[in-house]
Amino acid sequence: MKKLIVIAFMLLGFVSNVSAEPAPPTSFWEIEYIGSTDYPYWEDVFGSQTSTVENHGGTVEATIIIVGYSSNIVLTYNGSPMSLYHTQGIDLNDDNIYDAWRYYYISSGPSGYMQLIDSGIVKDSIFVK
């Protein structure tokens, strides 16, 4: 029993000597795909696109991708926050650490503006037809 206690304290000593680096700040924000009940496929909206090509409506879904970490991400549709329903970690450099995140959101409403906001600053936006 004494050996187990000594081993436990040794392991705790190793753990306490490990220093963790802070998570990298967010460096990339993008509204990635938009789908809806009126257009039930994912429309790719990468890049500097300012409006969807397809007409969307009813229930609207969107995915965003961010590189880095932020706890202040909000996706709005016509000024109201969309509901987050799924999060997916992405390992960009195959080191078993998530470097990026894909978030899935859902909302409903007529056509309007979608905005990706981080800490109160609009990082990406698109008009959804």
C-alpha cells in the first residue's frame, strides 16, 4: 500500500511540473455552408461571396469554421442568435490536437443577413436569399 501511495505522489509531481501553453487565439472566421427547407442541400459560401446563389427560407441551417479558440462566437440571422446544435473539432496538422472548430446552427425566418460575430466584432456576413 505504501508503494502505491509513493507512486501516486511521484506521478502527481510529474503532472504538476508540466506547463501548458495558452490556446492560440482565433485567426480565421468563415461562414462555410448554408442549407434550408426551401433549398435542402448545403450551398458552399466560402470566400468573399456577399449573397447566397440559391433561394433559402423556412428552417435555415449554417456551418461556420474558425481556426483557433474563442468562447465568444455568435451566429445571428436577421439580428437574432441562431441555435447551436453541433460542434466538430478539426485537427489541421494531424497532431491529435483540435486546431479549428466547425459549428452547426439552425434558425428560421425569411431571407436576411447572417453575421458571424466574435467578441462583438463582425468577422463574416452574407445575405441569405
